Amino acid sequence: MPLDRAALDALRSDARALLPDTAALRHALHRTPETGLELPRTQALVLEALEPLGLEVSTGTGLSSVVAVLRGARPGPAVLLRADMDALPVTEESGEPFASEVPGAMHACGHDLHVAGLVAAARLLAARREEIAGSVVLMFQPGEEGDHGARLMIAEGVLDAAGERVVAAYGLHVLSAILPTGAITSRPGTLLAAADTVHVTVHGRGGHGSMPHLALDPVPVAAEIVLALQAMVTRQFDVFDPVVVTVGRIEAGTTDNVIPADARIEATVRTFSEAVHGLVPERVARVCEGVAAAHGLSVTVDYRRGYPVTSNRPEEADRVARLAGGLFGERSYVTAPQPLAGSEDFAYVLEQVPGAYLGVGATPADLDPRTAPYNHSAHARFEDGALAVGPAVLAALALDRLAEG
Ligand SMILES: [Zn+2]
């Protein structure tokens, strides 16, 4: 039985009633941001906020995560709701009255709203324990910004924290621009890209700039590799399942008349399907090795896999759309016309279990969503009003999925 109108109306009004408390927690988190995998102050605030709810709470060993299991009154499956908790190494210039008090750290990606929002969702669900058949795993995750925190929490058992594998997982991200506050977006299939890194070293032999035939010059080979990678993107991959390769760093030599012994290239590689994500490392290596071999040089290719593609199950994206519309009206939900080229480590969770990731607009009312400073900017601001929306959607997703049994 999907959630009925009365249940959705109650979730909406209860989330709104919690808003002052939710915003106060968010402001406390925002003042004391922490980066990376060790977030002791953040962890303490989460533990304190969850304390009255009577959950089964545990903390991570390799990172300062919090996992809380909420048991319903009756047995049933388990679902997972996730919030990332880490800040960015940015010095805040937002002008907010609750701005960061830590130089060089800022909640510039809105993860403070995710944490406070998941606490609010826990409160909404704890108040409905009698109606719940099953369990909800609350995943408070450090280290989203490049530290693979979700993968580490999976290794520590978060997906089985309720005593059995969760049957679905949901998470959201707030946006300080693009969408007005309260607007909700997602899409079936790929929502976010996979982001890999490749470091290439071209090995040559140094020599005098006047006599290149006595050396093995790595510089023209490196230049040819940069261009060959672009030809690879357009000639070897479907334009409708694209690859982006951007060489962001290239380095060789010390002066104009000395041929250096080697040259280095660093690139980011974005892909939008796991099929292409799987093909790219070998093809990049083949291009680099082939170009170098054509000139009698060799290369070392160090291909580093980043976060996988974040992909929503179609039926779970449909659930997001239905519940968002039911809670806040049909016009509150926008199907994203195409994936975004950013990446997100909730992808590791969605590789293991069905689920969905969604975006919630948090553009301040005094700014234009088209021009407001975006996530990661030192000027980014996030509207507290989004905290009346995200928790209601997360709680509704958990209740609706659990009601399916
Ligand atoms: Zn983020």
C-alpha cells in the first residue's frame, strides 16, 4: 500500500513544525565544519541529537561515521537513508550570521543540511514507529569529498546494520543554485557521472636541444597524446554515451635548450554508464602506449578509478517523483533532462542495492537560481526552508518502500 494523502500531509506538516529545531542543528554544524574522514565534533552533535530517539547507534572504527537503526513495531525489511557530513577546505565568505568559525573549512556543499535533515527524518520516523513494519538504517557518512567514505562504511557493514541487507537506499543533495528552494529533481538511470583520474608519464631520453636525433624527446609525444585522447573520445565512443577527458596538467623540462628525460600529463575522465566506465582505462592506456611506441618511447599509465556512476533504478526514481508530487504538489518535482557531470560516492551504495538519489533546491529567496553562487563556492548560501522539504521526502521514501514489504 503506497502512502496515502493523510500520511503525506502529516509528514509535510510535521517536518515544517520541526523546522526551527532542524535549522538550529544545521547552524551549529555550519559553525564548526570538519573535512575528511575524521569529524569528531560533527559526530558528537549527531549522537547528541539522536540520543532521545531510542535508536540502536554505533560508530565507525576507520572513520567517524554514525549508524543508527530504527526498529519499527513489526518485523519487515530494512531500508537505508544516507547523509554525508564533511565540509570543504574553503574559507567562508557567505556573510551568513552562522558562518564557519573555522578558518579554511566551510560547509560549502550543504552537507550540514544533509545531516540536520537526516536527524529530522529520524524524528519523523521515530514518531511513526507503531506504523512501521521493518527497520530504517540511518547512515551518517564522513569523507564524501574525495575520500570514499561510503565505500569505507560499506566495508564496515552499514548495508547489513539492521541484521539483514537493506532492500533500498535513498539520499539527497541540496543545491544553492539552479533550483528554487523546495524544488525536487531526479531522473531514472544515470544521475551523476563517474570521475576517474589518469596520470601518464612519457619516458624518453634527455639530450641537447640542438641534436634531438641523439635523444628521445618526450615533449612532442606528450603533446600528441593530449590530442589523440580527444580523437579517442569522438571516434571510439558513442556520442549518446559520452566520455569527457580533460588534461588539466602537463609538465616537462626546465629550460628551452635541454630535451627533458620525461613528461607528465594528468587528466580527469568523466563517464556516464558503467559499460563505458569499464572500457575507458584500457583504451586510454592503448592510446598513450601506441603514440609513444610510434616514436620509440614508452609510457607509464597510472589510471585511478574515482566514484562510479550514480544510477537510479527507474521504479525508485518513479517513487521519488510520486512522493514529491504528493507532498508538495506536482509542480515541485522536475525530471532532470540529462545527467550532471559531477560525481558522488553514494554511487557505491546504489551499486549494491536499488534506490535513488535526488536533488533539493535550496537557493536563498533573495537570489536568482540562475546566477546564485553554486555549491563549493566560498559565497554559497543555502536556504533553511529546504529543511522542511528534504526530511519529509526521505521519511516518505522509507515509509512507502517499507509498506511494500
Ligand atoms: Zn556535496
